[in-house]
Amino acid sequence: MPESYKEDIRALKLFAEMEEANFDALMRGAYVQNFPPRIDLIHEKDRPDFLHVVLTGSVDLYSSWNGRESSMATVRPISTFILAATINNLPYLMSARTMERSRIVLLPSTDVRQVFSKDPAFARAIVTELAQCYRSVVKNTKDLKLRTSLERLANYILRQQARTGSTEFDLTMEKRRLASFLGMTPENLSRAFKGLEPYGVKVSSNHITIADPDDLARFAKPNPLIDDHTT
């Protein structure tokens, strides 16, 4: 593995404080692979052979049941997935596929568990990351259960505005996938976009313009205990 990739991995909070010898041991079994778009990386119910680290590109985490499919999350560089399955050696609860050309590091799960058992700093970092993941799940659940579809879309748009720092931006996912992520049908998403027009939201293809962010925020009522994923 090129040293630059190792440096990128080492910079992650998950690996930053672990002992050098243990990090080197973890990297010896790791390898980097490039994947084209829309390639399945893992399938729910499978056992976790690897912990994945996304270096470039993006990965869609999704789940299927009874002929239906829902997007659960998007993984962007530089971050890992799915850590809980790897540590517990239990089946994946989600599937994953690339959304675009992606470069991914694969760390053997057995090596991760071995280092976890003997490196206190690595173990603490894993507990911290799993705790953060749990809080994100709670926030997503609150978003789905406490808000209407119109409110969910409004707050999603405000989060994207905060991420880009601009009142004009392009959606980072196709509308069908966005609808799935927000827990609605594509038809409901289209109606929701129209429902936000009185609050200054204009949509042209995948381009969003917010004419009056304050008016949109008054309607959406963003809450850091739901919308701020840094807390």
C-alpha cells in the first residue's frame, strides 16, 4: 500500500492514537482497490470479512426487504463502514455499493478485532465512533418520526446550504435516491419541492436556489438535536 494512503488512514480519529506497531500490523494485511460506479461491495446478512475505508468517491449504504429498497446513508472520504459488524463479527445490517468511481481500503476484520483487544487507544476510538454512530441513528429516527415529509425536505435543504456555504447548490444524489433517504416516494418528493416554493425554494433539475433562507428556517425549525451531526 502506498505510504500516502497509510497517512490518510492514520489521520482518521479511529487510528490516530493507536500504537505504531499495532497500526503497522493492521496495515500489513490491508490492500487498496479501485471500484467503478454501482458496484456492490457488501450485502446485508453477509459476515464482515473486511472493514472498509473510503479514500475517494462515495458509497451508498442501503437495505432491502420484501421487494422494497431504501437508502440509509452516504459514506464519503475519508471514513469507514460498517464498523459495528466488524467488531462484533455479526452479519451486515446494510448493503453497500459505490455511487461513483471509488478507491477503498480493505482491512481484514480479524486483524481489526485482534488489534482492538490489545490496543487501548484504538479500543477507545472505536467506542467513541460507535457512540457517534448511535447518536446519528437516533437523530435520523427523530427526523423520520417527528417531522412531516415537507419538514424533512426543508431541513435537508438547510443542511446542504450549511455544508456548501451557499444559497445555491446542486443536489449530491439523484432525486429518486433522495426520496428514499428522506422516507418518501419520488412522487411525494416532487410534491414536497413544490410545497416549499412559498418559502423561497426553487428547483431546476438538480439545482437548488434558496431565495429567503430565513423564511425557510422559520418553517423548518431546525434543531441541533436532530440536524447537527457533529454533536
